[in-house]
Amino acid sequence: MTGFTRRAVGGLALAAALANLGGMAHAAGEKVAVITPYLSQPGTQFYVEAFQARAKELGWDVNVIDTAGDVAAVISRMEDVATQGVDAIVLNVDPAQVGAGLDAAVAANIPVFGMDAGADPRIKANVTSNGYAMAAETSVYVANRIGGAGNVVMFVFDAFPPVQARGVIADAVFKNHPDITVLDRVTPDVSDGGIADSRAKMEAILQANPEPGSIKAVWAAWDQPALGALQAIEAAGRQNEGIVITGIDANPQARDAIAAGGNFEASIAQDFQGIGKTTADTVARVLGGEALKANVIYVPTRLITSANAKE
Amino acid sequence: MARVLRHYGSLIGMAAIVLFFWAALPDTFMTARNWLNISQQLSMLTVVAVTMTVVMVMGDFDLSVGAMASLAGVVAAVLFTLGAPVPVALAAALAVGLAGGVLNGVLVSVIGILPFVATLATLTMFSGAAFLVSGGKTVFGRDIPQGFADFARSGLPLGTLDGKPLVLPALTLFAAAVTLAVWVVLDHTTYGRRLYAIGGNAEAARLAGVKVDRLRLSAFAFTGAGAALAGLMYASRVASANPVQGDGLMLSAIAAVFLGMTITRDGQPHVLATVAGVVTLGVMDNGLTQLQVDSYVRQVLVGAIIIVAVSVSAIGKRAMRGR
């Protein structure tokens, strides 16, 4: 019988713990579920923390659900919160992968929002950065720095739609300067991360254009090729020819390179906190009864140069 | 008292969990829609866990099932991108699963490596192969045939409830069919009884004329094919495939079999008990999500439930032996 008592006490303790958790759930305010498989990634953490901070001001009851990389679990948890009847769902995963979950939310009449997720007719609005604008900023930076004249090498990746959009804008900007010539439009092999192959491609281009001043700038559609090009230029001993390099994304390695004051001069940083806060504001607008006209909402990005790379 | 707890302790615990959620979520938990939901969410884990039961009956393990599920998904998806028809891609993925299972079987039974070590090694191999085949990328979007993606969203209409259609999901039906098949094989065929005999005492089984090596090999083939099947179900559900997506299935499947073992009369793995274990895990996920319990707390609680269930069972066993 002592064994039974011990078990009974254990069972009661567990029940009490569960009941306590249940009690905690019934706080006041709108219920919003944030579901992501990527919470362990730094960018996602910034979004989610900023979203939570804004949601707290709005008095919401936010449940952040991390499925630790499991996309099918995102669908399952969307179904669960749809059953529970939350007021809104915020996603940070490609909607193409969670169609079944979106169907469940639509069937339950629960608005779904994307936090840098991608567009889908079933999503009220996706809050993200404008790839076109980012490319415009860096390509115009390049054009201005070289005085609107000279040879430019472009690193692009047209197979991936978000990056393809960047290339289109840079093409247009360079074409609008009659004295700028696009020497080469390179698509690096990205299977190793993109730096090594970009470096190899850039080394070949440097070899083919040995005259100082024959290459004025390198415009890269993201940071890895820019870093590869920088390595190639430094390895060739041509870092003092004034070749201007720009990237996009402003990852930590790129920021270091920009801060060092070498050829890599500029990149663009997305405002992750801004995306989180704007997502919360967008949810608030829809919960307040507003019908959104645009289903993609852009948060401004920021040009990173040696002046602010260390911030 | 000890006898009651030994036999029914875990079952009572499982019922208590369901009753708790029913009470805490009176409007949404104990509804046909929610249970159909849960059944669909659990379909992939069910297939992995019931086929895992086949090797666990013999006292063996297969740690490679999650990696195999991932591998099968990317094999099918990459074949889709190469323009292969859906049946061809699915058959190829299942063949990979079967071959992987046979490889595990050979390592364990013919060469005689401990299952833990052999399947840990093949886990690594299958996972590496999944990255190789996919180039580390997620295959999704237009590369996935609409028919394949639609399968996971289809189902048998059961009528309407509250003005909305109620559907028995295709994935649930599929998992039920696999469960039924494995249940028949394990509980109602000589083959199944021999596997249990090996689990009871392999040496005695051998002396009794059971072809132990061959049976063990075939049992691993079962588990490998089951893992591949689950991987394809997963790929259909998310309409995409990446080289790690099935990895989480392995630990949950083993946990489900162990949970199931705590409710069986003989303390051995049984298919229907495994299903009860799977349902317990799924109900915890569903209920705690609806209660807005933090996802990390949820994870800790699920682990704690497994410990409680297995402890109750162990204490009950000891009590019955009179210490």
C-alpha cells in the first residue's frame, strides 16, 4: 500500500502541475499563436522577440510554438490552434509547405499572417523586406561611387526568385548609365555556400582583365559572392585599384569586411525587429476590423557602410 | 492493488490525460473534428511506430527509421524533379526503404553487430545519403506533383458538422491499414509468434528450430519499408521534402512503443499498445498546444509522462514479485 500512496502523490503532483499550466492559459486579451520551425535561427529570434514586445503592449496573449525544424508539426500545430480558436496565427515558414494548415485556418475563419514567410492567397499579409528596393540601393551606390562609368561584374542567382528580383533591378540601374558596361553576369555554384566558387569565378575574371581600372566594381545579389570576390581581389594583390564591392543581407562576415574599410564597401541590412513589430501592428489592424489592401507589407531596410557596420 | 496498477496503471494514466484535456478544453478537445485532426497528425508516427514494434518484439531496435523517412522523401522528390511519374518515384523510394532495412537486417543478424551500433551507423549513412541526393536543399513548389500533394489533404467525407464538412483523412486511413496489416502479421501468423519467441529467448527459439537469423533480417526489412512509407506520407503532407524532415520520428516512435509496453499484460511490445502510446503522445501535443503551454515546457512534460508511465509499470512489477 505504501507503493500505491507514493504513486498517488506523484500523480496528484503531476495533475496539479498540469492544472496550473491550464490556469495560466486563461489570461485576458486576444489569443495569437506564432508558429515557426526556425526559432533557433538568429533572424527569427529577432522577429519573434520584437513581435512579443509589441503584443505585450497591445495586451495580447501570445503563444510562441517552435517545432524545432519539423514542418509537418507546423501544420499539426496550426490545426490545433485552429481547433482551439485563436484570434490570429502568425507564421514564419514558406506557406507552400503548410498548405494543409492554411486550409484549416481558413475553414476556422482565423486570419493568418506571414512574418517574412512568403505570399499566399490564404495569408492576409506577409510582412517582409523589399528585395527590389534593397537591390536598387546597392546598385545605385555602385553607380554613384564609380561616377557612372566603367566595367561592372555582377553576381546573380536567377534560379531563386527572391534573388532573381534583385538582379533585375541592378540590370536596370546599370543599363540606365550609358557609360557603365556589365562585363560579366556570373551565377556562382552555391552548393558549397557560394564563397569559394565566387572567388574562383572572380579570379578568372581578374585574370582576363589584368589592366588596373579595367574592373570598377562588383555588384553581388547577396553577401557570399561579394566576400568571394573580395578574397579574389586581395589574393591577386589588386585591392588598391579601387574596385568597389557591394553585397546584400549584411551578414556578420560581411559587416566585418565592410568595417575593415577595404574594397567591400556596402551591404543592406533587413530590419528584423521592424518586421516583428510591423507584423504585430498588421495583426492589430485586421483584428480591429480593417480590410488590408496590400497583402505584402514592406519594412524599410538600411544601407550598411563602414560608417555604421559595427552598430 | 498492485496487480490492478500493474495491469491498468498506465491505461488509467492515459485515460486521465484525456479526461484532463476534456475538462480543461470543454468546447474543443473531445470533438469529432479534433480527433480526426489528431489521427491525421499521428498517421506518420503511427506507421513508423507499428513497424518499429516488429523489431522491438525481438528485443531489437532500429535507430535509423527517422533518417530513412527523410531519405525516402527526398528520393521521391528528386525523382519528381527529374520528371519521373508519381508511381515510379514512390516505388523507388519504398525500394530504398526496403534495401536500407535489409542492410540493417544483414548487419544485425548475419554479421552480428548490436542493433544499437548497426542502426546508429546506418542512421548516419542514410542521413548523409539524404543530403547527397537532395544537395542539402528543400524540394518544393512546382517540382512536387499536385496529385501527390493532394493525397495528404484528401479523405473520405463523413458528412457535415456545424455546417462544415467532416472528413476522415486519407493519411489516417492509410495508417490504419498499415496498423491492421502489422497487427495481423504479429498476432495472427506463425511468423509473428516466432518473432515473439526470439524476443523471449533467442537461443531457445534457435534450438526449437526457428530460423532466427532469417527472421531477424526480414523484421528489419519491415521496419525499413515502414519508415520509407512514413517518409512519403510526410512529404505529401508538407508538399515538399528536405533531408532532415523525418528525423524526429525515431525517438517518438521508440517512446510510443515503450509507452505501449507499459499497458500490455506481458510487458512486451504489441501493435495495439503501440498505437495507444502514439495516441498518448499525440494527445499531449494537441492538448497542451490548445492550452497554450510553451512548446519547450510541452517537450519536458512529454518526457516526464514517459518516465511516470514506465516507472509505474516497473514499480508495479516489483510489487507483484513481492520485492
